[in-house]
Amino acid sequence: MMKTSCLLSGIFFCVAASVLGNDELRQRLQPALEVITPDGLLAHIKVLASDEFEGRAPGSKGEDLSVKYITDQFKKIGLKPGNPDGTYTQEVPLAGIKSEPQMSFVIGDKTMDLKYPDDFVASSARLQPEIKVEKSDLVFVGYGVVAPEYGWDDYKNVDVKGKTILMLINDPPIPYPKDPSKLDDKMFKGKAMTYYGRWTYKYEIAAKKGAAAAIIIHETEPAAYPWQVVRTSWSKENFELDNANKNMDAVPARSWITLDVAKKLLADSGQDFDALKKSAIKKDFRPVALNAKANIDIKQEVRSFKSHNVIGKLEGSDPKLNGEYVLYTAHWDHLGRHPELQGDQIFNGAIDNASGVAGIIEIAAGFSKINPAPKRSVLFMATTAEEAGLLGAKYYAEHPLYPLDKTLADINLDTLNVWGKARDMEDLSFGFSTLDDLLVAAAKQQGRKVIPNSRPEKGMIYRADNFEFSKVGLPSLYIGKGEHLLSRPENAPLRSDEYDSTDYHQVTDEVKPDWDLSGAVQDVQLVFEVGYEVANGDKFPEWKPGNEFRAKGSASRGD
């Protein structure tokens, strides 16, 4: 007898038959699950992360090869063209920007010249050949945050128009009043990063305030990555959406400086870095005008081109519901080739994110084995320019090929666990939506538990494509690689932390001989099952109470 509903964590999610609780249906899905294999995942990763693909930079040979490979795989699987125009791609207008920046600070009668990219990086989203900031007053604005819900304003009505603002990375770490060794969970989510801590927010608020330039002081621990990641990411050709206004609403100059440079600048200006940082975690902090001026000159070589999201479609079997969609996403791009480097010049991006693209290809292959197909249609999209600021996902969210109010969920794969089976599964979006309940139930069938973000201070939920869909109200699920491996003691350091410290955004992110993709298979099978449940459910997934995206989601769905 088929079930008509199931109760998951207090939320009724009605399905024709539960994928996770019905043995007959699990048996029917077994051929689909068996399609997802270590060898299948590895084969895709080896191609996408090969030197031939040159690091998969947008607008390069690597893009052409990546788009063709993913398209060919979608065709081979039997997916229909994902674009209603009959193609497998969505054009994304991008601009590539190569910057040659110079920067100096004038303190009294002394000039402090900075060395690029050892001391600083600087660029602009504005699509123009040169950006000049001359003799701009420097103002320290703490963490540069305006958060009314926390009663927080780092600007205190101080006019920073035309000035250069200097700010700290991450959120203000507010001590817990009863135990200063801990952070206050009621302020900026305690240890977890909020969007206010992301560099993207800091540049956005700088633009709103009319600043001429915004400089972030890099610190490895609160940034969650070393200076070499900043240097690598910002000293290559970068990309922006080629908007009609040429991004003239962006802050003119955006920059990062090293901690050592910041300390010297402040000391020469008669200030102490540690004292300023301490003052910046208090609500009564006020901007501090520095006895210094900034000079920034950025010469830019700008090229406009069409990049591509790659999208395939599995048609739903229910004529009444196949106009509704479940979306799987993974970004195909990485950092490309850096010819200025000695030795290895290619950022292959094997884990980040050839692994995620391999995952959605295998999931699509699994869905193609199900007969009948799920009631709703399923979309599989490999996005462009994620590494440049989630641009492909942002463009789709602003120019969707299918109505977002008819799209039930985004399930995002960005870097998989390639080191073997794990005791648990990391859900970076844990606590956000009822998609969690489905994942928990699926993991239980594997004898595993679901854990929340193991490194919430890194703000991963704001650093991947799911964020762009969450911003427009679409519930999203984003699994991570921070799992406790069965091959290691339960309290051992996470293998994923080793990757983050040595291979993330480095030329060493390559296929390694010690990989064991059996854990990746388990994870991919779980998100396959979650997507299948959603595609057959009688109710849309929902944001959970208190989630920052809940109001947007309710508005977009007319709740």
C-alpha cells in the first residue's frame, strides 16, 4: 500500500511513496544509485581537471572545452536542452579585467609605497580603462558594518564620500558578557560568519556610502584563508557581469592589504592596530580619521565576451507538475592559467570544482535510469564564474530560464569529500530549510548522521552559488567536505582542513593518487535521493523560522 504522507521533524512533506521508507521504491531506485560510482566520478574529474583544460577560466580555451564536455555528457545521458531556445547553454555577459595597480599612502611628509601583489591587491568592478584615487582622506571604520537588527553602525553618520575607508575582515567578534572567552551568539551569530563578514558586503556598503576606495585588512584566521589565496585570486584576470551601466555603481577602487602593511600605516599615523581593533567590537565605536591620504592608480585592460552556464533538463512525468522544477548546480570554472608563475602554471581545480560537476553529471545519469521519471522536471546546471563572485548563478537568478516561483529548491555541489567514507555528512546549510529533514532521513539509511558546518566562521554558505538562489528566496541545500573519515580517529583533524590550508586555490589542487571516492559516492547518492523526494513531493520545501532568507522566500512564493 502506498503512503500518502510522511512526517519529518514536524513538517508534513507528502509524497506518493517515500523514497527513504519504502523498500519497493528503494529497490526501483537501485539501478539509478548504482550508476553513481567512484570510477564514474573520477573519470569526469580527470578530464575537467586535466592540463588540457588549462584551469577552466571563463572566456578561455578552458571554457570552450568545459562547456563542450559537459554538454556532450548531458546529451549522452539523454537530457533535453535546458534552455527553452533549444540549446544547452545560457549566455552570460562577462567582462574580463586585467589590472595593473599602484598604491601608496602619504603620512605627513612621508610616502609609503606598496609592492603589488606582496603588500596589496587592488582592482575595480567598473569597466573603464583607469581608476584614479588621489589624495583621498583615510578613515578607519572598524568592521565597516551597518546591521540594524543588531543595533550596529560602524559609520555613525560620518560622511565618507570621496574618502578611502580602511576596515577589518569578518564580523565584529563580540564577547559573551558572562564569559569573555566565548562569543555572544546573539550578536552576529557568535562564531559563525554572517554576510556582514564577507568581503563582498564590505565593498557593497562602501559603494552605498559613496567611498572612493575600500581597503580590507587581511588576517588569516578571521579571513579563513592565508594571504596567498588573496594574492592568487586578485592578481589574475578577474571577471564581472557586463551590465548596461558598466558597474559604475560599484565602489571605484577595492583593495586588500597585508596585516604588516596595515600595522605600519596605522603606527606611522599615530594609531595602534591592536587598540583600534579592540575598540571596533563595541557598539559605541566611531570612525577614526587617520593622519594619512591614499593614492591608488589602477590601469585596466577590459574585454567583453559571452560566457556560458551549461544546463540540461529531465522532463517530469506528471503533466500537471512537470512545469515545476528541482535545480542541481555546480560551478565548472576555476582560476585558469597564470603564465607569470615559474613551474606549474595551471590551477586545475580538481576538487574545486571538477568534483562537484562530476557529481551533478552522475546524478543526472542516475535520474535517467528511473522509470517513470519523477513527477517534476529536474534541471542540471554547471555555472560559470563562481570564482569571480558567483556571477553565473547571479545571472541565472536575475534572468531565470524557468520561473523561480515554480522552482522548489537548489541543491548545490561545490567540492566533494575525495578521501573515503565518513561517519557523518556535513550540511553547510543546516538549519536553513526543510531540505535538512530529507537529508537527515537519507543519511540515517546509510548509518550516518548529518552535522552542521564544521567551520561556521568561514562563512561558506555565502561563498557558493547557493547563496545567489537563497537571496531570491529559493530554499537551498549545500553539502560540504568537512566530514569525519572512518579511516581516522573520530577526534582527528579534518582532512578537509589540510586541503584548505595547502591546496585551496593553488596549483596543487590536482587529482591525487591517495584519493578514495567511495565517500563522494555516498554523498552524491544522498543528494540524489533528496532531489528525488522533492521532485515527487506535494509540498514545496520551506525556510525554517528565524532564517535570514525566510521573508524573501515567502514573498517570492506569495505566502
